[in-house]
Amino acid sequence: MIPALVQRTTSGLLLGGAAIGIFFWAPVSGLFLVLLLVATLASREFYALLPAANIPRYPVVGTLCGLLYLSGVWLQLNLTTLTGAQRAAIEPALLFLIVAVILIRQFPQTENTRPLETMAGTLMGVLYVPLMLGFFPRLLLTWGADTGRWLIFFGVLVVKVSDIGAYFVGSTLGRHKLCPHISPKKTWEGFAGGIIASLVASLAWWQLAHGRIGALELTLPHAVALGLLLPVMGLFGDLAESVFKRAANVKDSANYIQGMGGVLDVLDSLLLTAPLLFIYVLLFLHLKPGV
């Protein structure tokens, strides 16, 4: 356990430090390029899982469609010269185009005996990775880039603190299996430890940041709600990737991040929390008066 823990901790600190440095000091356009790189690597890992699970796919088409979708979301958020109706039409137009491209890609394949699975596997890669990642630019830009940076940092912090709490509590005190047919190592004790850790992190943020996330007002009830909701959705994201890896009979989606696996292994708990955080902020949080 100790060598694995040392590897995981070292990789986590290095990756976290690099991510924070890039995130807070890179220009917004630079963050878009980082997003495209992350999406490319994560899509590559996802499509590499499918053959191991005996599922055909179009990896190049799926990856390019995902990058097209993310580029469209970015343009939708930045093209202020368009009317509201024109900007609103960008995303549905892209989704239509993606489905059409995947369908048309199948037409020349006269010897493919599993066309439905091929198209479904390819489309799932677009929905699971780029569609979920598309909520990060929404979080970044909807309320202004300065507030957006802090908002994403808050979400990542709460979720990753939950991951750390769950890992240590589960490793030392875990006895009762949470979902053994999907992830045999996860326990209810670890889940409880993760919830407590994330709640403490959210409340500490509320206290230290004086009830703010950038220009957004974070009241105590909302800090509690996010401290509870984000780790639960993070667990669902973690289990979702475990389903894919178990079907492919692999431990990690890749092996180039020592002790942690691949990009998808790092992102799994964030892919579902980003949409949840965006929807929650959109519905319940407001710009702080006087900011």
C-alpha cells in the first residue's frame, strides 16, 4: 500500500500544482487549448476501452466530433456579435451534425456486421467525454472569467478532497462493500469519509472566502448543499468509469500518470459534477450585491 500511496500522492501533487498554475495564469484562449488536449486524450482512452469489451467504434470520427462540439460551445460563449437566437442554435446544430456524421460514416462499410453497436459506441464516446467537458467552459465564462476560475477551482477542490477522504478512510476503516460488482474496493465507510471531507472543504471555503465564489454569493445552506451533492455525483462519475473499465477488463484507462492511471481516471469524478455545479449555480446562486 505504501509504494502505491507514495506514487499516487506524488503524482497528485505534481499534477495539481501544474493544473493550478496553468488554470490561474494562462489566458482564457490558452485554457481552451488545454481543454481540447484533455478531451483528445480522454476520448482516445475511452475509445481504447471499447475493443477490449468487444465493442466496435469509429475512434477518429468520435474524437473529431467531440472536438467540434467543444469548439462550438466555446464559440457560443464568446461570439457576442451573434443574436441570442443564433447563439442558442449553435449547440443543437452541432448535436445534429455529430449524429449525422456518425450515421453517414456507417454507409460505406458493407462488411460491418455490427453497425448499431459501432454507431452507439462512437456516440457514447462523444456524450461521455466532450459533452460533459463542455460544462467547464460554461462554468468559466457564464459569470465572467475571473469568477469562473474560482468557481471551477471550488468544484474541483470539493470533489478531489472527497476522493482523498474516501481513499484514506476506505483503506483504513472500510469493511462494508458499496458496489462490489462494479468497484470491489469501494466501501460505505469510504463513501462516508468522502462526504465528510467534502463538506468540511465546502464549509471552510464559505468561511475563508466570506461567503463568496468570485462574484457569486455562497450562503451557508448552499455551501452545505454543494458539499453534499458534489461528492455524491462524483461517486456516480467514478462508478460510471468503473463500469467501462470492468467491461474492458482493465484496471486503469491508461498508465502514463504514475499511481493514477490515465486522464480519464483523473477526470471520472469531475465529468458529472461539472454539469451539476453549473445547473446549481444557474438556478440558485446569484451575483453578490456590490460586486
